[in-house]
Amino acid sequence: MPVDGERTWPDAAEWTGKIYSEGWRTAEGGTSPVIEPATGEPLARVGMASPADVERAGARAARAAPEWAAAAASERVDVLMRAGHALRERSGVVRAWIVRESGGVPAKGDYEITAGLDQLQHAIGLASQPLGEVLAPRVPGGTSLAWRVPLGVVGVITPWNAPLLFAMRALAPALALGNAALLKPDPLTPVSGGVLVAELFREAGLPEGVLHVLPGDAATGRAVAADRHVAMVSFTGSTAVGREVARIAGEGLKRVSLELGGKNSIVVLEDADVEAAATAGAMSSFGYQGQACVAAGRHLVHADVVEAYTEALVRQARALPVGDPRVEGMALGPVISERQAARIERIVGESVAAGARALTGGSREGLFYPPTVLDRVDRSMPAFHEEIFGPVAPVIPFRGEDEAVEIANDTAYGLTAAVHSRSVPRATALAQRLRTGMVHINDVSAKDAANAPFGGMGVSGNASRIGGTASLEQFTQWRWMTAPGRL
């Protein structure tokens, strides 16, 4: 069935049941339905790429990559600029697909569009960055040069929770710097994370063969990671799957960029603005149903203000309506799938059985899980250790800063955190003791920016970063050349 706002773009008759590889073509892996989580209704049917489809796409991308790399930077910039223009022009349709396919409210769709545009705009700037250095030659009168060259073909494997944004976050810099790409969107969101991306770049005039969009399951992802033409894999998703991607890619000695999960803390000191901290906490734990790697999975609150903070957090949670995201005024939509809903239910249920208390929420209706605040949470409980990926806020009191740091760092993850205090120097000093790749003062834990090196420590990644000038490192490699005289 057509998604709200869809007219003639994208032309469903052209892409239904197909993959994008030099135009829309029949997939050897068959087809799969796209189901709306809020209603259970089928929205579309997409092609599922088989390993053979991936192999053909990889070979074609490898043939297209040298010509794209040799194109003038201005030509690549023009393509990205036109893609951004197309995204603005098609924003209504894109938003509607994100809402219905991922279960996010319209504001979530707007965020992805705005952030996707930011990624395109920043990548445009990357294309004009200095790409090399003139080195001091060892031989008098000689030449020694080093410069960055594209990797060739980049494999991009994206999750369902921010499908458009995560596609653009890797594709925009990769393409701007002269690489071809294989994009494997998640089978739960293959339209907003794949079909629309293909159509935007096709409309922008990206040469055929440079981008291939290959929806599929785990077998498709393994094929992308293993393909002999793929020089680098950019993966965003769970730590468990990230380990498998790294293992497969490692067999081919490929570069791997892993952006994985998190068990992120908001630390609230006794001198914090409690209402402001609770607002940031609610946004961090409940935004997009908590289905984000940067969501707050722990609220560490000083014992002197924990009661006031918890009351404020509960009040805000109860004020957030849950329902069909297309209905005006809804704050939370459904979680993405029955599997995800059951996971949230298990973690909360086991934690409550072990002594935690659900002050609000704590049970679901179908895929609709209300904002849930847990107190009396201790370290023996799943709500303390596991990444919930749902709208659940476990509150844990502490007495001093050392204890807060120790609790926050009691996890194998290390993605992001936030610290709240009326004293910015004090919050900053504590933030520097947290073992996370990102940290925010008097703000939410869930932040992103196209010009920032996004990534985590521990099992939240493999120390890679994407965004800002870090993307230059990720999507190019060095070449060194010498000559006995001046060039």
C-alpha cells in the first residue's frame, strides 16, 4: 500500500521486489514484506540480495570505482549537492516512510532528514580538504610526497533505528572521497534506509555502478563483509553482530569501522538543576522509544536529590502519550518488532522480580511499551547490565563522585554519557574520568553531529570514529611516492 504522501516518487512499480544494482533488478534472494510496526499492515515488498547478488554488485562497483575516484572533486561535490536538494524536495515522502516503517514520530523523521542533510553538507567540505603532504626528501634535490587515495569499494551495513541517517553518515563521506559503495540496509527498514537512498542518488546523477543497495538478512551482511572487492566495512549495530562482522572482514585484512551498543549513564550531582536534568534524562531514555545506541541506560543520581529527580522523571514519563506515530500529539510510537518488545519485557520483568520497582510503565500492549522508570535497581539486575534498547530509565543513587564514576564505568561498553551540575568545571572534571568516547555537560546523552568524531570505547566499537575529519581517515588510505629529482 502507498505510504502517506507518496505520489509518483519513488515509483513503486519500478523498485518493488528488486535490489538496486545498475538500476532496479530482480533479486536472486527473493522478496520480503515491509511491515508497519504500529498497525501490522504491509507497506511494501523489497528484493532480498543473495550472496551471488552481492558478488556481482561488488565486481561492478570495483569496475566503477576508479573512474569515480578520478573524477574532479567538484563533480563529486555536485552530485552530493544535488542529492541534498533532492532530499529537501522529497522530505514529505521521506518523513512518511520513516514514520511508518520505523515507528518513529514525525519529529524523529524530521531529525533524520536534517541530520542526513548535515552529513551531505559536511562531506562536501571533506572533498576539498588537503589530501596530502610534501615531505622532506632523504636525498638532496629529491621529491617525497604522501597523499590520501580512496579505498575503492566500501561496504556499509546499517541498522533499523536511524536508517536514513546511518546510510548518509557513511555513504556521504565515502562517495565524496571517491569510493564506490555497497549498502546493505536492515530488512526491517529497507525503504527509508535503502530504496529512498538509491533514488536520491540516482536523481542526483551518481554514475551507474558506484552505489548498490542490497537489502537482506544476516547472510547478505556476511557476504558484504567477505566480498573480495570490498576494502572496508562500516557497520552500525549490536556488539554481538559487530564481532562477527569484524571476524569475517578480518579474514580479508579489511579495514573495519564498528559503531556498536552502549550502556550509557546520565550522572546527576547534588548541585544540579533537577528539573532540567530530569528533562534531559527523559529525552535520553524515552526518545524514539529508547531505541538508540546513545540512549541513557542508567540514571545515576546523588542520594540528596534522587527522590526529587525520580519524581520529576516519573512526572515527565507519564506525560508522554504512546500510540500510532501518525496520530498528532503522540510522543512515542511502537518498538520495532515483537522480538524487541519481548526483550524489553524480559529485562524489566526479571529486574522487578529481583527487587526493582516500576514507578510508572512496566508493561506493554502489543508493540507499544510506555515510558518506564525503575528504582531500587542494583548491580545484580539485567536493567543495570544489559543494553535495554527500550523506553526504560533505571535510577541508581550514589553518595559521592568516586562512587558515581565507579558505577558509570562498571560496564564493558563505553559509548557516551552526560553529567549534570550547576558547576561546569566540576561536571567537566568528573566527565573526564568516565570511560566513554563521548560525554556531554548539562545535556542529553543522545547527541550526534556531522562534524564530530562519533564513536565509543570498550565494546562500543573498535576505536574507530566517523564524522568530522575522522571520516577522512576512515575512507581513504595513504600513498607515498618518491623521485630522485623535483617533479
